[in-house]
Amino acid sequence: MKNNQITNNFLKKVAGPDNLKETKKVIKKLKSKKGIETDAEIFEKISKKEIKIDDDTRILIKLHDASIANYQKDTAPKTKKEILRWNFDDEKFTQKMDEFTKQNEIITNSIITDFLKEILNSELDLEYIKFIILALIDGIETDEEIHEKTDIKLNTVRKLLYKLHDASIANYKRNKDPETQWFTYTWRFDKEESVEKITEFYTARLKQREELLDELENNLYFVCCMEPAHFKGNYTESSEYEFYCPVCDYELEPYDAEKEKKLLKRRITIDKKNFQKFEELCE
């Protein structure tokens, strides 16, 4: 099993974004000669949520639910108890990885990532919101089911679902249970709206960057000779201060814009390539 981005993201989807390290340890045990054995009766109770679950068994269940770990029933030689002998299904893992390729492209596309950063106003919870989106795409509808699937804290799931709703790329229906009188919310990812919003984000940013590049290529800029962060302005703006820094009163000097122009051109080129990939994902 390769230790690369797509493998890591697939395992995060299977067992939860915070469980990657533990999941790899469990898989390593599964692939070892000794393997993993569990008490069949205890495992059945864990599966039915009758007893508290330990971390390794919880991950085993997630791997089993994803069909990449399976077991055979056996009898322990000494205790004569029924046990489960677990193994890792490499063939199924490869198949599931191939199926995951498109979803991995969704969560690694830089246009989508930057759009999500704007929704969050930071990189905090960025990874969580990506796997919540994948859960919605897979048809998981309630906050509790998403929490169960991803192991993301329930309050965080709810908070991020509403972030997606505020951005108009997820919506919900509210239903009232006639017996308990509690409201339940079922969520749905809005693909059409998300494509429109991400396209608007990309178009606005591309226009902003191209306009800035045009300004740099067709104007002479000046900066403070002592501290460039103090002031940066074109010829007209600089002449208003008689070519002296309005912060420290040192002279202004011509700004070498070549590095900034080169960086902008590179960002524009990369954005166009990634947006093309985004459009292909939407087909």
C-alpha cells in the first residue's frame, strides 16, 4: 500500500480524517503474518452498540463497512471460543481506490480548496468540510450519520453544514417527528449551485489578477526606499507625496515589479489549468 496523497485521503474518507495514523496501524496488523483476531461474541455486541468500542475495533468496523477488510469465523484452539480472523483485501482496496479517484480530485483541486477557504474565512476546519462534502455526495443525509461516518465531532459537523448552506451549496429539509415532536434535518449537496458559485469565485479572482497584472505592466510604481511595506503607489499617487514616503518621510524609489508579475502570471496559468480540471469533474 503506497503512502501517497490519494491513499491517505481514501483512508481518511473510510475511517475519518483524524484517524489516519491509527488506520494505517490497523492495516499493518491485518497484513502481518499474525493478523488480527477478535472474539466473535464481543464483536457482535460492539456491532450492535451494546458495549463500548475500542479504537482498533472501531476502525476494523469502518474498514469492513468499506469492504476492504473481512473476516472468517474460527474456533480458538485453547478456549474453544468462536473467533473472527481478520484479513486485508488488497484486490478490493485497489478497486475502491480507483473508484475514489474522482472524489480525490474534488478535494485536492486548488480552485475548490480556495473557494472553501473563503467560505470558512480561514484554513481551520478545511479538511473536515471537504470530507463532509464527500459524505453528502455519497448520499449521507443527517448530521448524526455524517458524524458516525467521519468521526468528526457532531457540533463541528453541524457548524460546517450551515457554512455550506450559507454558501448555497448545501440545503436541508426539516421534518417533525409526530411522536417525539423533535425536528430532524436531512441534508443534500447542491451540485448545480456549487458549480455556479465556484465558477463565480474563479471568474472574479481571475479578473482581479489579470487587472493587477495589467496595472503592473503598464504603470511605473514606487515604494519606500527604507521599508517597502510602508508605501507602494503608481506615478500619480507617488507624486502626490512629492516622492517621499508618507509614513517615514524617506525617499520613494522605483519598484521592480518583475517578480510580482512573474508570480501573477504563474498563478493565472495554474488557475486556468485547475479550473479546466474542475469543469471536467462537473461533466
